[in-house]
Amino acid sequence: MDIRLVVLLLILIPIIAAGIIVAIGANTIWIVILGGAMIYLTYTLYASRVDRDIIKSDAKKATPAKMYMDGVDFMPTSRNVLYGYHFKSVAAA
């Protein structure tokens, strides 16, 4: 599927969905369901394609923490510590 078509669909689907919600009456459960569907479609159609075609992530490559390990700025850590730092930064913002 062409990336321009995917972006067009991701723009048109919320507009059509908003029209449908207004036509049938704004019910919160429909908004939640459509929002979840849009997040799912955005990930499967757009984000995974960007990861595969543009970023080209590879689990076998060395991360900067392993390549430049100096014990101060770059240091490998466990996944749990990384998630803790991530959520702490999000909460601080």
C-alpha cells in the first residue's frame, strides 16, 4: 500500500467518524471505540511501515550505551530501570 494512500486514509477516517458520531448523537463509548481503532490503525499502517522502511531497526546492532560506555553518560541498564526513567520524565513534564 502506498504511503500517500495510508496518510490520506488516516486523515479521512477521523473526519468521517466525526460526521457519523454527530449524526447518531455523541455517545462516549463510540468515541472511545473509534479512538482505539484509530490508534490501532495508525500503528499497524503507518508506524510499523516507518520502522520497517525508514528506521530499519535491528536488535542485533549495538546500542550507543554499549558502543560508547564510559560509566557516566553512556551505561547499559536493565529494561525496568529504563522504563522508570521514561515514566519519571513524562510525569515531570
